[in-house]
Amino acid sequence: MGRQSITFTKKNDDWLKSQVDSDEFTSKSELINSLVRQARGQEVKVDWIRTKLIKGENSGFTSKNKEEILSLSKQMLENKL
């Protein structure tokens, strides 16, 4: 496991400390690793959405309304991730 040294603003450091103090996490390292995992997961979702948007833009027009498109997109997202 790689060891890193990073500097936080006072506001961010205070927030990190409060998360550890609330017993949500046992250390700042555990919290940072959790945040990185979340960011990586979001990146996967954003990439998936971007791909679908590009595919949609290239496919032309649809007769579905925005509610139908949103519902279908949510269903597809849940099944893919």
C-alpha cells in the first residue's frame, strides 16, 4: 500500500477530523480511501451516461417524452452497475 503525504485546507481538515471523531471512520486514511472509492464509482457512472448520450445523439430523434426517457435511463443504469 502506497504512503502519501497530503495537505488540506483548515476547513477540509476540520471536516475530516469531525468525521473521524463521530466514529464513522477510524482514521483519516480510511475516510480518504472511502471518498476515493466513491469518486471512482461516480466516474464509472458518468462514463456510462456519457456513452449513452453520445449513442443517443448519434441515433436521431425519439417519440418518447422526457419522463419516459428518464425512467428508461434509470432502469438501464440500475441494471448495468
